[in-house]
Amino acid sequence: MHNMGNILLSGIVAFIITFFIIPIVIKISRIKKLYDIPDERKIHSTPIPSLGGIGIFIGFILSLLLFADGSLSPIALESYVAGFVVIFFVGIKDDILSISPIKKLGGQILVSVILMFKSNLLITNMHGFLGIHEIHQSVSYFLTLVTIVVTMNAYNLIDGVDGLAGTISIVTCSALGFFFLTSNDLLYSLMAFSFSGSLVAFLIYNFSHSNKIFMGDTGSMLSGTLNVILVIHFISTPINSTMLTVSAAPAVGFGVLMLPLLDTLRVFAIRMFKGKSPFSPDRNHLHHLLLDRGMSHVQITMSLATLAIVGIVMSYFAQPMGTTVLIVLQLCLFFTGVYILHFLRKRKQVVAELVTDNIEEDEDSSENKPIIKSIFSFGKDKEITENSKIADR
């Protein structure tokens, strides 16, 4: 109970710190004009401060360092904090100066190397997925690197509407934090709930109209970094809990990250299939498909967060199916949902085009119709009309 109290208190402290830091960040952003400027591919129409990740980072790190003691794996904690600091500065530079995708990718790879070699964060066992259990060390490093980089970008790329990246991250962090708490894995539970507390404070401003702020790449990449740490640790470490039994860890972990991860991989595949860079902008993300259905930012965020919760719960209770079957089921459900959204969007576009064509045809036909100048004459000039009036008299 004492440990649980400390972990919950860490979330409260992270919330308070972030809540009071973000107004300062907003004020400085306005003074220095550090805005996210709208353009043809942005959804917002007015300049908005985009350094909310600073407040999230400060609240999270201070709370984590305040409540983590020597018994919570200090070596792992030090390397994790180092990784958080690196991705924080990469994000800050991108939010202020807009660095190239290659440089951003270099920063993400550096963080991956720190996590793999300093904290020994590695995927070493597939737990029977496709019949694979222990994997070779070289494969382990490659798979872990790809997982870390893709997850960072996944949380970065879903940050397209108000509250989405933050809310999804709260859902995933809280789910994993609860797993770790029930198995007495305190460092990871502490990280999960501290970060969730910071995100809750950020969302208050993110949804605000007068003091609105975005988390920027700083916040979204930090979300991806923390979540991938939690998921890889979840997959690699047995969950010794009297409350929760985990027999298909890769499938459950995949279920936690399913929405942002599969959405990013799907969009990357579409872009590369078209011969474009995987980092080139488009309107193929889930939130774009829902925006095209006429949903608001809040509706999209709540809908996708609900789907994320349903996916996590389903993944946990479907574990008796086995890791391979469960992951195949997750893939089928996700892509079936995406197909339906694409179908509805195309149908809506066809209907809109038909309506536009009908309106144009009506306008053209109305222009060609004779003008009624009296109840007895059609298309006659003024002189003839006047003569008709005299004759009638």
C-alpha cells in the first residue's frame, strides 16, 4: 500500500508541476512568437504555441526523480533519463527550427542505442509467435531498434487533432502501469503514472480556447519513447501478479500499441507504395478519415481512445487463443475497420461530386431558360412586351 501511495502521489505531483509550468511556456511562446504556423496541410487555422512538451517533460522528470529511490533499479533509471533528455532536445530543436527527417531519425536511433546498450532494453523472446521463442542476439538488436523508432514516430504522427496523442498515451501508460503495479515492478509503474499525470495537466490546456497549446514533437516523441520502454519491458519480463495472468505477452503488448503502431505502419506502406518518402505528409491517418466523416476533434479523440481501451481489454481476455492467432485477429480487426472508413469516405466523396454536378447543371439550365417578362410573353424584348401591354388594354 505504501508503494501504491507513492506511485499515485507521483502522478499528482507531475500533474501539479506541469499544470503550473505550461502557462509560463505559453507566455514565453507568445513573447518570442514560437508558434505552430498553419499551412495547407495543418488542421488549425490560427498560430498556436507548440512547446507543450516542455511542461510535460519537466513535470514528468521532476516527479520521477523525486519518487524513485535506490531500490528502483538506479542503473536502468539513469539510462532512461538520458534517453528522455536526448529525445527532449531533438524534439525542442524540431519544434523551434524544424529539422530534417534524417536528423530527427538520427536522434531517434541515438536514443535507441542508449536504451539497448545502457539499460539492456531488448526484445529477446517472441513467446511462441509464429513458433518462435528465443531469438538470436543480432536479430534482437535489429528488432528492438525498429520497434523503438517506429513507436516514436507512431506517437508523433497521431498527434494530428486536439488531445489525441495525449489521450492515447494516457490509456496505454495507465494500462501498462497497472500491470506493473500488480506485479510489484515499481520503477516502470512509477514512470507510467508520473507521465500520465503530466499528460492530464497538458490536456487541460490543449483543449482550452484561450490558453491553447500543442505538445509538439517534444511531447509526442517523449510519449513514444516512454511507451516503447514500457511495452518492451512488459514483453521481456514475466508478469508475476496474483491479479493478472499474462500468457501471451507479445500479443497483449501489441494490443496496447495497436492503434498508433498499425496506423503508422499502414501510412508508411501507402507512401512508399506511391514512391514517396514515408515521412511525406498526406491525409491517410485514422484521424483524417474520421475528420472526413465530419467528426470533431473531441469526438475523434474519444472514439479512438475508446477503441484503444477495447483493444487492450480484448487482447488480455483473448490470450487463451495463443500469441500468433491473437495477433492475426488484431490485424484483421484493425484493417477491416480502416477499410470500412475508406469505403465510407469514397462513398461520401462520390455523393458530394454528384450533388455538385447536379447543382452546376441546374445553374446552367436556369441560365438558358427564357425570362418571363409578362404572363403572356417569354423571352421577348422590352419593346414587344410594351406593345403586348397596350394591346391588352
